[in-house]
Amino acid sequence: MESIENRLGLVSFTVDSEPHIKPEEEKCNNCSLKVCLYVCPAKLYREEDGKIYFNHEGCLECGTCRVACPEELEWKYPRGGFGVHYQFG
Amino acid sequence: MDRFDAVVIGGGAAGLGAAYRMAENGLNVLLIERGENVGEKSVYGGRIYSRVFEEYVKGFKDAPVERWVKKERLTFLDDKESVSIEYSSDETCSFTAILTKFNRWLSDRVEDTGALVVPGIMVEDVKLNPTRVVADGEEIECDAVVIAEGVNPMLTMKLGIRGDWKPEEVAVGVKEVFKLSESEINSRFDVESDEGVANLFVGYPIFTHGGGFIYTNKDTVSVGVVVRVDSAMKNKIEVYDVAEKFRAHKDVATFLKGGSMIEYSAHLVPEAGIRGVPGELHRNSILIAGDTAGFVLNRGFTIRGVDFAFYSGILAADSIREAMDIGDAGLSGQIYENKIKESLIMKELEKFRKALNVLENTRFFDEYARMMVEIMGGIFDVREESNRLYDVVMDKTKGRKLRMILDFLSAFRGL
């Protein structure tokens, strides 16, 4: 099995310094579902000591986390020209 | 800033269809795309139904078609085994393509017609009275706007034209593309160089709403899994590894042996059929098209969206043109509603309204997928005594015959 890190390594990105998705620390840590941990196809949400950590680098811009999140998740696309550059979409 | 007759937001199939048609009809059109290049944000499984493109795009014969689909295969997978049904024909109505390349080609055709295509710009807002589009701090005035922003309807929601998707209305698709030689693909899939295979899978590894897919391109193969977001949530499916699990099944792996993965991608797919189409598709002279409007038909064994997207763009373009001919762009919304209502898109979505109930039934994705494999296994198991088909079927369907008959009847009617 190819790890998700290796697979993301095949994808071309221009990472913006400012994240385009901003989970709210308090809401996330108190969330009882934490579905983001497994529905994100890039595995960008991680849990450590009960706290949710999110890294926008490697975001595939699918929108699944926004749809699945039981809270209002602040979700935007990256700015024009930034983010993922698929070649075989 | 220049004034345009119409601004199109999004360089996917829907936006490109709208821009192409409007420019062809003499309108002054601007298409804005957020990707650095047109096509780089578009992701799908792998197959496009060709008719609309053949009818509306000049020079379509030069489009970057990968392979014409001559074999349709439906495979039921359980953990170890599989059963496949294959339909093979000389006739074809669809082709595989890399959507990124296909949309880039379409974009070149759009520019040929005289429309202005500007990639690398994110539209921040669309405003009413007067109609204008805000991007890069500039306000661009126009008579009409086509929002073809894809499945995540961020601008459309802001305008209140539609709400956001519920988890049960969309599926997340993950795709891996493998490099293989053209001749390897031909021999493994038993096809000629310009012929392709569309293979959908039910069952393993998700055993719930969705399934796997393989599409053959010229010298690459697209492999992946689609799973409805609510089912992924409920069953705690690790979406980031689901394509890998699928690919590891021996009956999938056999097609990819020796190939190297060259890209991994993910995208949402509208799966609510007609229920995913909002009551209104416009606000004044702002029209929505493609995935934004929910124009995708999922029948379980086929999924159709790219041609609907392009065609809805064409209809939006024609509506704007007609309204402007009357001298009131504000009428374009109502004209569009009527055109869509009478179109092939809505006829198809309406016709398969019942398919939504059938595909809601998880037994098709779990119990019956496994049962197909078990029945075939029972027939072909001749280690000692052979089993009669009747005995195998009776045995494998024990205690669930009536429910099964009812389920299958509903499938016959709905799909």
C-alpha cells in the first residue's frame, strides 16, 4: 500500500501562506464526531492528545470536510492560481 | 475595466459550454477560472458521453479523446472473489478522457470563438443591480453571469440561489492514475488501441453507497472509489486509504501490475439526482449550470455529468442571447428555467427519480454483491460433487427470498 504522504507527493501544489480552511480550535476539540479525521481524502486532519490539528498543505480542494463537518467550518477555495494543479483530473 | 455582455465563472465543462456558445453567437464574453491553467481543478472518474460535444463543438474530431468505450463491465466484488458481467460492442456513445486535458482543449476552442479566457483569478463576489462580478478588487459590469463554479457552490450559496449539500447528497471520489504502456493496456483489457473499457465495481472495499471504477486511457489507467459522504461518516471509512484497499484486491491489481502511479486526486460528486437540483436556477440575470446546479445522473452502473454540464452551459448561453435579443437581459433567468425544464437533462433526472430510492438500499452494495459472488462460486465449485443452480440459489437466498424479490423488482423499475 502506498502511504497517503507518498501519494500526495505525486501531486503538484502551489501552497498559499494563508490557509483557506480554518477549523476553530475550540469547536473541533469539543466535537464528538470528529469525522474529518477519516473523511478527508488527503488525511490533513490529525488528532493528538484529543486535539485536532489541520494542515492546508496538500488540500485536494474536494470540499468533503465542509460537507461532513457538523459545525460551520470556515471553508474557501485557495486564492486564484494557488492550491492544487491536477494534470490528470 | 471593460464591460462585457456576459461573464462566466469557472472553466469546467459547464462554463466552457456557456462561453463557447455565447461567443459563437456574437456576445462579448469573459470567462474567469481560479486555476492557474484551465482544467487543473477539474476531476472526474473517466468517461464522457459524446453526443452533445459532437453536436455543438466544431472540430470535435480533434478533441483529446483517450479511447472510445467499447466494453462496459460491471463487477461484484467481495473480499476475495469477483463476478463480472461484460457488454462488448462495436458501437460506442462515450469516450474516456483526462478531464484536465479535455477542458484545456475546449478552452482553446472557446478562445478561437473570440471569448476572453482569464485563468488564475478567483471570483470573490457576484453583485446585483447592476449585475457585476468582483475579482481581484475590480468590479466587472455585465448584462448576465453564468456561475459554473463546480460542486462546491460557494458563490451560489452566498447569493441564496442554493444551499449547501447535505452529506447524503454528495459522494467523495478518489482517483489514482497509473502509467502503463498502450500495448500493455490493449492486451490486459483485450481491446484495440483506440478502444476502451469502463468498469464499475460494487461491494469491496466499502460495501455501501458507492463503488469502485477503472477507466482505460491511451497509456494510463484511472482507478478509484466513490463513496457517499454520509456513508463514509457512518461507517468510519478511511477515505484517504480506500482507493489503495480497492487497488489491492487481486481482481483489480491484476490490471495495474507493473504500472506506476502518477497522480492522486479527489473531488465531490453530486449524487442526489433531481433532488439535488434547486427550485430556482437563477437570480435576475445570474444563471447556475453544471455541478453547481446538481446536473448529474447516477444510475448505479453509469454516471453521467460532463455532457450535462456542457449542455446546461449551452442552454444558459442561448437563454442569455435570447433575452438580449428581446432587449432585456433580466429575462434570461426565466428563459433558462424553461429551457432546462424541457431539456434532456431534466427529462433524464426525472425519469430516474425512483433510482434514488433503489440506490438508497444498502443491501445492493453489501448483501447482494456478496450473494452474486457466492452463487457463482457455488456453481463453479466442482471439487467433488457439483451443485445444481437451483440448490445453490435456494441455499444462498435462504430466509431472504421475499425481501430480495421486492428489492430486485424495485431495481428493475427504478434503474
